[in-house]
Amino acid sequence: MNNSALCSQRQACRQARPFTAQPPRRCRLVTVNSQAGGDVRGAKMEKGLFGENFGARDPFAGEVATNFGENVLGNYNTEHIIKPPDTIKRVLGLSARRCQDNLGSLTVLSEEDRELLRNQVPGWRMATLQADGKPCIQQSWKLKDEAAAEQMVARVSRVAADEGHADSLTVNRVGTEVLAQLCTASLGGLTENDFIVASKVNDLNIVDLLPKRKPRFWA
């Protein structure tokens, strides 16, 4: 068969073949996770390790029950309260100490030592006594009602009395707010005893005295 006959046969086959429309090509878009360094495999790895719901969230009730917040730096309830972990007390040991009975062995703390100890009693800040202007540390609490405020005054006073440091404590209540101030007035300033009492006051369980917080709903 010569070339011309072969070409004619091919042309006849093309004309006899029915035309079928080809489906349009589809482009599949791939979303690249920028946090995974632009690698799709990194995004799949994150989902495999952390699940689909990976990100900041409030803990579940079962997670709160494990008290995991006592062993981490920060606050698990997202209220942004600056507080060191409770396990740091084993290193610092401020709440484990007892106030010294002999005032003669105490010395007024320097500004550097005061700041060092103040960092160990979160919530307390430097202030001055209204009576004589001497430096002190103070903290205030907003309670759920006046009866709870009276209970708070009694609990704070009991801590200072148990440590033999009641003379250095000043507690005032105005409505549902309680203000406590600590200063070793006999020595004219702050001593280690004041911070020991402040640390023990922080250890008080006052959840029953605080107002109930409204539930927060996150979008």
C-alpha cells in the first residue's frame, strides 16, 4: 500500500469517528499552612498530634479537675492574673517559714530585698501607711457581700495572730471591699515577717467569699 492510500484511509477513519466533548479540567486548590513553614505535610502532622481544634481555648471540666494549673507557669483560666506556680514554694519557701519572735534579730529590708520578696507574694504592692507614712505592703479584695467581707477580715487577722505578727497588720473594711496593710511599725519599715504573713494570707482559700463570675462565651 502506497503512502497516498494510507493517508486517505486515516483521513476516512477520522471523519467516521464521532466527536466526544472532553470534560473541563478542574483545578484543585491546596491551602498551605503558613505556620507549618509552607509545608502541607506539616499541617497534617499538626492535626495528627493536636487534632482539628488546635489553638487557644478554655480548659474542659475534666482538665481543670486534674489541677494541671498548679504545675505550670501562668494561669489556666485565661484571666491574665500574674501568679507564679504553687510548686515554686518548694524552692523559695517563704510560706513555709515562721515569723521571728525576737524583733531584735530583725532588720528593716533594703529596697532591693523588698522588691525580691514582693515578687514572691503576688497581689501585694508597695504603699505607705496613712497614719505615719511608713512603707508597707498592701492588698485589697472585693467580696460578694458585707458578711463575706467580715469573714475575710477575720481570716486575715487570724493568720497574723497565729504568726505573732498581729500588731503589724492593719485591716480596713469599706462595704464589700477589704484592704490589708503590713508593716513592722516598731522598726519603722518592712521586715521579712511582713512578707511571711502576706504569703500565708495568699494561701487562704477564699473562693467561698468571692463574687461569682459571669460565664464567658467566646465566639
